[in-house]
Amino acid sequence: MTPSPQTPTTRLRFLQQWTSLGGLMKYGALFSAFLVFLPLTAIHDVPLHGILGGLFVDLTPWEIYFVSIALLGLAWSLMFTEGLIVNSIGSWLNGGLAYRRVDANNPTGYVPAWAEKFFSVPVTPPQFAFFSLLVVPGLLVVVDNGVAGVTRATLAAALGVLTAYGLLIVLSAPAAIVDRDDLPMRGMPLAGPIWSWLTSIGPLVSAVQAVHRAVSWVLQVFGLNYMLGPDPTGRGRVVHPPHFIAITNATGLVVLIALTALVFSPVSPKRADAPGGEAGTPAVGTPAGVATTAAAGGTAPSWLGRVLPSELPAVMYLYIMAITLVLTLTMLQFHLGRLRVSPVATLVLIVILGYGWSALDHYFRIVRRPPPRPENALTPVAIARGSGKNIVVVVASGGGILAAGWTTLALEKLIEARPELRREIRLLSTISGGSVGAAYFLDSTLRGEPPAAAKVKSTRSSLAATAYGFAFLDLPRLVTGGLVSSTRDRGILLENEWLAIANGTVSGGRVDKHSGVLTDRSLASLRDPIRQGIIPAPIFGATLMESGRRVMITPIDFPGQADRRRGETLSEFLLDGDEADVSVWTAARLSATFAFVSPAARADIPPPPGKTAPVHQAHHFIDGGYYDNFGVTSALDWLEPVLRAREQREAGLDFERVLVVQLRAFRRANPKELRARTGAIAALLGPFIGLEAIRDGAAVSRNDIELARFAGAWKTRLRAVAPDRPFDICLATLQPPPGAEGPLSWHLTADDKKRLENTWTPLEASAVIAYLAGTGPCPEPVN
Amino acid sequence: MSRSSGQWLAAWTLSAFVATMALALVLSALATPMVEQTGFKMVHLQLSGAHPLLAWTPWGKTPTKDILAAWKDKGLLAPARRAQLVDFVFPPVYGAFALLLAIGLRRVHAVGASGGRWIWGVAAGAGAALLDECENLCLWSVLQHPDDPSRVLAALAAVAAVLKMTLLAAALGTFLFAVFRARA
């Protein structure tokens, strides 16, 4: 029913008005809450602190300047869009014009009268003050946590606020010029004099009026007549000034965002494959980008002789995404609301139809090679040979960048305490963040760097690159249903960033990235150094989205391809017979497909000529942590053939001790101490909470049981077969002390890095070292 | 009421509401370590001075000294003081919100057929804020002497807290009644 001012007053009408206001402003309220509460995550124990809190910390003055502009850009986008939506009630009610001047004596009655006056265009000082105040928490947080002190941070923020205000005046100027009697903002400092001055420039006025008429013509062509009113000069119909200001501001914002995308576009590095691939087995169907990609830029942008930062902080891109969504959703709401069509449903439809029509997807690059010759195969036994008395298997769990840092920290400290571990560690079975740490460890070792360098590199944030990809590549692609598309996505940008960091130089705890040709490493190129005992063999664990099965991305050639008692390798799954080679960074990225940070991706395999590709080649890879966040299952898959070979007394397998070290960046919670959920939560969300809990719960209990059975069974078997040869399997765990865990995200602050360093547990580590030296027992297992 | 003053009233009321929500979130976060490690919330400390009179409530079962000892044992006195310090900012914010809301509701009601002086009951939230500041001063002093907290100050804080909660409940009740009686 359409209410009207003539409807008799009732108590229900009051509630109706508030409900209508809520319905009209739902997106505005949502993004206003986002604007206010997101920066508060920088405070410890605020919900989402662990995931997002670090984004607002350690910003340089330059970064604070840009973030201040973005904060106000979002706040003022909300101000204009919500004002126009409330103004357009007349159109929604009776199909009339999408703008009505506020008439205090004749409210529509659809929303509370105060709201109709308050949320409006032209913008009034109280409205401007309210929306501007929404950014105060954000400004306070970034200034207080800035890296260069409060004074410089305050100056940077103040400069950002002034710049944003200047941009607002300039972007609103066209609307002020076309109608001096209906100014878009009233009572604002500086705006009036500037607009008056601009109005005195004849050619500018003519140009703006031409644009005004052109925009009006376009709107007429598209049938958006409800945005048009009579031209004061009597020459047809023109767009209302409030809509004109929205159009100029939205256009200006889009241009600014596009400029930001252009200036701060991450460099596509020149790559050179590291030597050591399978000699004599040329790549087949090499997709573009694996061997060498075109370089783009490589230096920090400069402006008037001042060098700008080469990248913006991830939080800046988060706000750009929010602005994009605000403009998209409110625009759809404005135009479709009168037809009572949901903007979200429309967007979902656009995505489904657009992706279906264009067959868009996210891809990762692989190189198809013939399988290695049997004599060159890197079998588990070949890896284990020559390890000496000890074989050490390191199993690194997932957990974002903290897990990457914990993995490299543990490897650094352990090798420092026992240099023999460089040869004794024969396998790294890793998941998600642990995989990223492992990739840096392998790469640094091959570069001849000290283990500490891998730790510094692995804890350097790479979130800005993926946030850039999300804001400028993947979100536009999503909301346009693939109309705006690029061959790059945030997953590829993340890989490029890791590659650039890996090629950087570590000095004073910092990584200086280089432009120019960067050395990339394919998994095949690792075979020789693994065989020579220079580095351990990696297994990067990933999960298949469609089937939930585990896949091992590894250079290891497992025997018995048809043996379904173990997980499949990438090559076995994708290319029945051939080898699927990927970059180490692609392997790490697939293993660490953290929800929404990087996209689920499928292999880029062109179908054979004249044939369709097998359906499984289009399956998507997601984070290895969905299946087993600890990497234990793959480690057992590797140990099984090694121990069987020792049982059969194969030559070169002289080890007496097998140590499986679990590196966990986060302690397991005692299940009996977990907070109980309320009955309402259990009734509404119980199945989802249960499914999420099972992800870790199932892996934990399965791993504990399998490890214990595996160790017990093999100890019995090997001791029975050769009573004269000592043999032991020991399971150890290294994890931070209680309460010392850091954030679960892809960004560490300077404090987080210090805390990570301080969480190392030398006592537990020394027990592991003593066991390997034969001077101590196997450490007690931990839960 | 001029259009402009009505809009400023709306702007400040909405701003005070947002600030109240933001500060409530921050305070809740600052108190989390105390809750997680000892089970005692700030409200336990506020009412502890009335022990054992309020032992029948969920928050009045423990005397002040025991709460402070538990926090001291876990090294939580500094976080508790920090939370208490931020708590000084909270009452002016929610007090202003209650006062502005009362003024706004009075005006909205004046438009309709009903409306009366009772609607100023919503402004009881501002009175609660004054009491909250008194309570904060007492608790601040108590937190400075965890080994020997003043029983008088703790008792004063508890009295202020009880009155504050009563006024807040009255303000909330009035607000809900105002919504029920409202006519568009």
C-alpha cells in the first residue's frame, strides 16, 4: 500500500515510517557502520582484530594522507547517495520525478519528517557535519598508530582532509555553475566564493552547460526521464542539479580511482626460470607468462619531482572497494527501487549471466612436460638416501602470514642449533601459510642466504598487491559480470609480489625489492638440489573445491600412480601421465588460497585440438587447510614408501631415527574450554558452526590417531625385521606458548613481528635437538 | 523550530548515537582480558562495594578486594586501569545522546496529538551519566590501591552504579513507551 500524507495518523504509521527509512537506507547504514567500526579493529580484542586490525597500523604519513582522502570519499559518497535516495521517494511512490525539493509543510509521510529534511540533496551543513564525523574513528586510529609519530601523522591527515574537501568543491562545481539558485551544498566554507569565481569564467560556464545538456540528452536516450526537469532557459528538459552533482561526483570518483589503479599498478616482473629443470624435456604448450613476461614500469611514481610511494596500503584498496560497492548498490537501488527490484538480486543475476556468457574463471599457469625418465625420477626413497642417522620431516600448519613466519623462524632456530639439520630435514609437508614460509625457505636457501633472510621475507606483507587485485581487477569484473576483465587477478598479483620479495635484498630487517629480471623457480627446477641434499623436498597441500579431495603439489615422483591409498599429486590429477609443472609461488598460492584473499583457481590447460578437455581439469584448487590444516597426511604418504624400502633393506637408507616435527603457529584450544554457544545461535547457525569446527576438529583427531598408529606399527615392524638395527619414530610439536598467538591475517605489524620472535620456545626446541643428537629421549607429545 | 536547528539536532543526535556505539565496542574490547582470564567484568567491580548486600545478583557475589587480587594475580591491573580511563569518556557521550534524544522525541511528539512532559524521562540517561562519572572517580581511586582498596569509595561506587542502572532502565522504559505512544 502506498501511504500518503492524507492517510489518518496511526501508531503503526510511526513504525512504518521507521521501517521504510531502514529499508531505504540499509546500504547506507551498512557502509556507515563499516566506516566507523572497521578502524576500531586496530584495538585489541575488538571483533576481527586478528584478521583486519593490522591494516590500520604502521602507516607512513603518505599512506595516512591517502587513507584520509579515501575515508572521506566513502563518507561523502554515502552522504550524496543516501540524500538522493530519500529525495526520490516521490518517484517511488507515484512514478513521478526522482527529485523533490524538501517541503517542511508537506512531507511525504513515507519516512519520518526529520529524516526527509536531514537526508537530502542539496547538502546542508548538519548533514555534512554528520557524515564527516563518521571518519573520526578512522582518522584517530591511523594517526595514533602511525609509524612516524603523532605530529607528522596529524599533519598528513589534515592535509588529506583539506585535499578531499577541495576535490569535493571542484567535483560539485559543475552543478553549482549550471544553477546558481539551487546550489548543491549550502553554507560550506570556501565553496560559495570558489563557485562564484568559476561562474565568472565565461568559457568554463559554456563548457559546463554543454556537458549538462549532453548528460541530459544521454539520460533521455536511456529513458531516465524521471531525472529530468524543465530547463530554466526554456530549451527542453535537463537533468536536475542534485542528480547532476551526483553524476559529476561519481564520475570524478571513478576517474580518481582509475588514476590510482594506473599509477599504483603492481609491476608485472620480468621473469627468468632458475636452471635445473628437466634437461632435454622441453615444455609443451607453455602458457604465456611462465618463462618470461613483459615488464611494465618498475620504478616508484613521481609527481612534481616528489617520489610517491610505489604502493598504497591494503586498507586504501579496501575503502576503494567500499566506494565502488556504495556507488553500484545505491545506483541500482535508486533506479530499480521504483520498480521494487532488489539491487542485490540484480547484481547476483548480472554475475551469473555475465560469467555464464563469457565463461570467465580464475586460472593458474602450468607447464606441461613429458614425465621424467625413470632414472631421473625423484622418488621418496631417492630423497631419503644419504640422510645419515636421522630423517626429519617438518610438517608446517596453516594460519596466514603468522604461520609463514613461524615456519621460517622455527627452521632458522633449529638449523642454528644443529647445522646438520640442513641435510637431515628431507621433507617439508606444508599447508597454507606454512607453504608460503616453506617457499621462502627453499628459495632463500638456493640463493645462499642465511635462514634469517627467509624469515624477514616471509613476514613482509603482501596484502597490498592482492587488495589492489581485488579492488581494480576482480571486483569490477564481478559487478559487471565480466564486461570489465583482465588476464591478471589478485591471485596472480599475489604470486608476483612473493616473487618480487623473494628476489629482494634483506637489510636491517627490511626487504628492498628490485626491478628488472627476477629469478623464478619451477617445481621441476628443485629436483636436482633436492637430490643433492641442498634443500628438502616440499609437498604443498591443496584441496579440490569440487570434490574436497587433497592434492599434493610437489616435485616428488611417487611410485604406484594407481595406488589410491594416498593423495594424488598435481600431475597425477591433472595430466594422466605427463608432468604438470608450476612455479614455487603458484604452488604456495594454491596451497594458501585463504578464503577471499585469493580466488579459487583452475589450471590453464588448453584442450587438445578438436577435443574437449576432461571435466576434472576444470576443477578448482582451494586452501589445503580445508582438508588438513596440519599437513600430516601428505607427510605419511611420503614416509610410507621410505620405511617400506628400509624394511626391504634397500641400500643407502641408514637412518635410525625418524622425527616428525609439527610446526603450529597457533596452539590447539582445549576442546573442553571452548565457549558454549547460546541456544538461539545453535538453532539458527548450528549446522554451519559445526561444519566449520569439523574442518579442524576432524583433521586434528584423524592426524593424532593416524600418526600414533603409523609410528607404533612401523616401530614394531622394523624392529622385528632387523633387531640388530636400532629404529625409532618420534613425534614432536613446536608451537608458541599459551596466549602468545598473533593475528590470523596476511599482514603483520612491527609489534606482531617482534612478538613472533619472542614466542620462540627454546626449551622445547632443545629437547628436539637433544633427541636428534642421541642425548635425550623423544619429547613428550603435546595436544 | 527552524528547519536548520532541527537538522542540527538530528546531526548531533545521530553523531552521539554512533559515538556511543563505537565507545561501547571499545570498552567491551578493553574489558575482554579481565573477563576471559578471571571471569570478572567491570560491572562486577562496580557492584562489589555493596557485597554482600547484592550477593543475590549475578555481579555482586565477590568483594572488591578479591576481584582486584584476581586481576593482580593475572597482571591485569594495567588493562583494568586503561579500561577505567576510557570509561571516563563514555558517560558524556551517552548522556548527550540521551539528552538529545529526549529533545528530539519531545519535538516529534509535539507534532502529533499526544506528547507530554513524561517524555523527558528519556533524559534520565543524562542523569545516569553524571552518576557514572562519580562511580568512575571512586573506582579509579580503588584501582590505584589494589592491595588495600577503600571500602567507603567502593561502597559509594556501588551506590552510584545501582542508581545509574535504575536511571538507565527508566530512560529505556520511557523511550519504549514513547515509541509505543508515538503517532506519525
